[in-house]
Amino acid sequence: MQVRACTLADLPAVQAIYGHHVLTGTASFELEAPSLAEITSRFAHVTDEARYPFLVARDGTDVLGFAYASEFRARPAYRCTCENSVYIAPAAQRRGAGLALMRELIAGCEARGLREMLAVIGDSENHGSIGLHRTLGFVHVGTFRNVGFKFGRWLDVVLMQRSLQPSA
């Protein structure tokens, strides 16, 4: 498995992976899968405009998953805090791609000088994502109860946080 920076050529696979999660799962609260054009626009914002890392894990020619960091909030006081996103192809789950992607993403954000990384995890039943983040040193800092409605049920949002730099 190789983890590297995502390129435009990877975006159709990124769109397919994310679209699958939007249409079948509760990790994302989007209700319709975004188009390739929309994914391309989001990629450009993350990498070109905001200059955050956007990574893919590949095994030969297949994209196994992707992870990226983005701004947590637009206000300047949040400029040293980022939010992460990580999605793995269904056939690649539980094979280490999420862990490999997140380790590289954390290292990239540390090198950028960011101070805190937040995970905003859709669905308190998303044990895979919660466990992955816990393994990487994230701690549970809160839960928003019943804030999303998808697939006929109310969903929580779990908030987890990890420091990227030593405390002042």
C-alpha cells in the first residue's frame, strides 16, 4: 500500500468512494452524492486555496481510500485548527488504509504548524471511525445528539480532538 498526495487523476475514484458512503452510510450527512465536478472543486479548495493535505492510499492501480484536512471554521482565530475527513472503499475496509492515511495526514498537518485536529464523526454508531481516531490519540470531547436526520432516523455527531503540537 502506498500513501501519497491525491492528484486530479485520482478524483474519479475519490468521488466513487465518497458517493458510496453518502448513498449507503451515515458517516456523511450529505443526502446526494456530489458530482465529479463538485469533488474537483472541493479538492481545489482544499489543496490550492487552503493548502491542506489531501491524500490517497493506493494498492497497485486501485484507490483504497482518501483523507484530507480542511479548515474547521473560516474565522481567523481558528486558523491553527483543522478538521479531518477519511473515507475507505468498501472492499478495502479493515486492511489498514485508514490508519496509514491518517498517520500521514497528521504528520502533514503537524509539519504545517497546525495545533489541533478535530474529527467531526457522523453517527455515534460509527464505531470504526471512532476506534480509528481513538487509536491515533484523539479523545472524545462531546456529542451533539439528534442533529442529523438520514435514512429515517436521527443521528448524533461525535466530536474528537487531538493535539498536533506540544502545549504552550
